[in-house]
Amino acid sequence: MSYFDEIIDRRGTNSVKWDEANDSDVLPMWVADMDFRTAPVVREAVEKRARHGIFGYVHVPDEYYDAVIEWFGRRHGWRMKRDWIIYTSGVVPAISAVIKAVTRPGDKVLVQTPVYNCFFSSIRNNSCIMAENKLVYTGGTYVIDFDDFERKAADPSVKAFLLCNPHNPAGRVWAADELRRMGEICLRYGVFVISDEIHCELVMPGYKYTPFASLSDAFLMNSATCTSPSKAFNIAGLQIANITVADAEMRQKVDRAININEVCDVNPFGVEALIAAYSVRGEEWLNGLIDYLYGNYIYLRDFISVEIPMLNVVNLEGTYLVWVDCSDLGMSSQQITDRLLETQKLWLNDGCMYGECDRPFVRINIACPRKRLEEGMRRMKIFFNEELSN
């Protein structure tokens, strides 16, 4: 049996994913955390720290910065410098702080919808306005409308572009030429790039993640990159993330915003977990995880193709979040997810929460043991077959 096949009961652990429903029959495949234990090397590091028994304010050591720098250099070919790195408690607080640093109330922030819903709240909470560049759904995937992107970037009130790389929920791992074209447009119009790269480790076979800032010195100096091991190693609750900002003046502004937002402290378990995750043993575990997730994606894609052919699965290049087109049902995404939860006790995300309200999509989290995914697909099949027969 694979490490990732173990069924682990998460109920009763105050899990947002499993305990929020307050119904033991509900199968949650919504919020983006995994039903796998984290890498053994991470567990060992956290357990060792716990045995000490004192959990006061933490000093972030040299080993932490070395781990980040070595990981991105070795795995992704991007060599950071220590003084570029600002630690914080999570990628969402990081994004919010960078928006605060580069905008004033009333400014616009460019986003590509559908996109992670916290982008919307981070913009709103900084008293800014969203400028929307809708991704184009075609041929079972999403592409960028570059003409519209440039029109929006050319608006003098657009001060920042919030990039999602890899993209949640569209499943795209942006190619270097796509990133380069977006970056050049942003340089042309003085738009600062805030790149959320939290899913950067979760890339399916045949695709390659490219750090936006690694493409040129100009892009490096016109961007802030937000990263964390939280998604890939299933440690979101340990509250650790980094913002990489090479430009010294901008870094000072971001650091000030981090302090204004009071997200400048991290916990000792997050520090130890990151160091362990970004190790050789952590990388070996991660490679096995990606193989397993890819197997889950192929299973889901093939199951839907045969058993629920009225649905269309968007090609998954990265993340463990599958985006499914339900247009042939004649129902809104909210109606579909509400009815799935009511009749089959299956909890998915509806597409409208990510800004895709024109067509009905649902988002499915496949980061779970295969048996659990099979049960989710069984419930989906029953639901959609019953809806079509009525």
C-alpha cells in the first residue's frame, strides 16, 4: 500500500475541511488541504521541537534562509539572496501586505479570473478596486486574452497585477513565454507584479513551473513573489510563508506593511517544518506525492469521460484542484454544489466564488486517498444521472 493510500480520520481534529459540515456523512472535497499526513521528515522535525515543551517567540535562524535559497536554486533554478526574503504567517497575509505597500486606496489591481477567491478580499480589504482580465476558456483549457490584458494594464489607475502561478482554479502552469509577455506589458505601463506561487511544487508530469522573477533582472526588480511549503507539504496550519523582494526600496515598503498588518511573527513549528520540507528527504516525498496526485487526476478524468460524459474536465497542469465544466446540466454552479451536498453529501466548491459566473464550473480537491476519490466519483455519478433523468 502506498503512503498516500492510508485512510486517516480527520473528524474531531477541528479541521475546517472535515468538521465544518457537522455531518459525519459528508465527504468534503472542497477547501485546498490534503488528506495525507505530511512528509515523515517534517513530522519528525515538529515532534522533536514539541518535545522541548517551551514555545516562546521564535528567532528565524540562518538555516531557515539557507533552506529556502537552496530549495529554489536546486529545484527551480532560481538563486535568491538572503536579504530578499521576508518571512510571514501565510501567503494571503503576504499578498495583502504587498498590495498595501504598492497601492493607495482607490487604486486598481489587475487579476485574471477565474481565480483564487481571497484575491478579491485582499484587494477589497486594502480599499482598492479589481480590474478584471478574464481568461479565455477554449479547447478544454484556459488561455490569456493579451489584448485585453494590455488594455487593462494601460489604465493609469492600475498599480499592480496579482499573478497566480500556477493558476488556481484554472489549473494552468504558465509557460515562460506567457509569463514573459505579461511581465513586459507590466513593465511598459509601470504595473508592479505580485506573484502568488504557493502551488509551485504541485506540477503534473510534462509541465514546468517557472518562477516569474527568474526570467529577467527587470522582472525580478518589478515583482514580489509569495511562496510557502504549506500546500505541497500539507502544513497550512503551521502558518509560514515568504515574500521575495529584490528591490531594496520596495522591500522596505513591504516590510513596513507586514508590520502594519501585524503579521511579522511566525511560530516555531512553522520554521522547523519549512527547514525539514525543503530538504532532500522532503523532496523525495514530494516527488512521490506528485506521482500519486497525477494518478488521481487520470482516474478522475477517465471516470468522468466514461461515466459522466456530460461533464468536461479542464486539463490539469498544476495544483491538486480539478476544474470541471458542467455547462450541459442547465444549472448554475451554486445549484449544482448545493444539490450535491443536499442529496449526496458531497461538498465541492462552486465556480462563481472564483469569478466564473458565466458558465457553471465546480472545483474538486483530489488530494486524498484513491478510495476516497472513488467514493466521491460514485456520488457524483449518482447525482448527475438522477438530474438528467428528471
